[in-house]
Amino acid sequence: MIRSLIAAAATLALAPVAAPAQQSIDGVYLDQGGYVEITVGPCGNSRCGEITRIVRNKPGESNRDRHNDDPNLRSRPILGINVLSGLRWDDGAWRGRVYNPEDGNTYRAVVRPGSGGTLRVEGCVTIICREVRWRPAD
């Protein structure tokens, strides 16, 4: 009896685990504050998310990339900037980079579809991560 249980457990432990099916993230989303629309779609061999519309101005912001580390880019408009880049499906999520125009930094990104058509966007520095949810644009 015990030998049968051990054999069954060993068989289950060695069985291949099916990889999660790739989930689409393509669409048009509003950022968490509802300030910009981001269009997510194909970008070469990966997925990107580009700011495609300014919905409303954020108080105190000029709609320029003024926090960028590169002084030459601080005067460029945020309209047209890829805030998500290099997203590739890996281990059950889309992984790549997220650029935050509010602080001018780029972070490791993990992106997943959320409930109600939302997009869960997580940015990480080392082990510290922060997640925001973008909702579908109307």
C-alpha cells in the first residue's frame, strides 16, 4: 500500500505542468488617474504601450517629459511615448519595462489582464514592487 502511494506521488511529481495560456493585453486603457489613454499592441516581436491621447491635464504638469533623466528629452511631449516596452509572454505574464513620466524612471514590468477588462501593471525595483490598474477606455 505504502509502495503504491509512493509510486503514485513520484509519478505526479514528475508529470509536466502545463504552461498557462498566453492572455491578450491588447487594447486601449486609461491610466489610474484617468489622465492619459495608453494603446497596447504589437511592437515588433513584443508588445508596447504608447500614450495615444491626453484626456485631461494633470494639475501642475505640462504634458512634457520634464522628469526624464536625459535633459535633451525633458521638452518632448508625453503624447507618443511608449510607457510599456519589450513586453514578452513569460511564465504566465507579460514581462518587460514600464516608463513612468511622473518620475522619469524605467522599471521592470509585469503586466497581466485583470478583472472587468482592467490591466494590472506592476513596476519593480529590486524586490520592491507597486501595482496600478488601468481601466478600459470608453
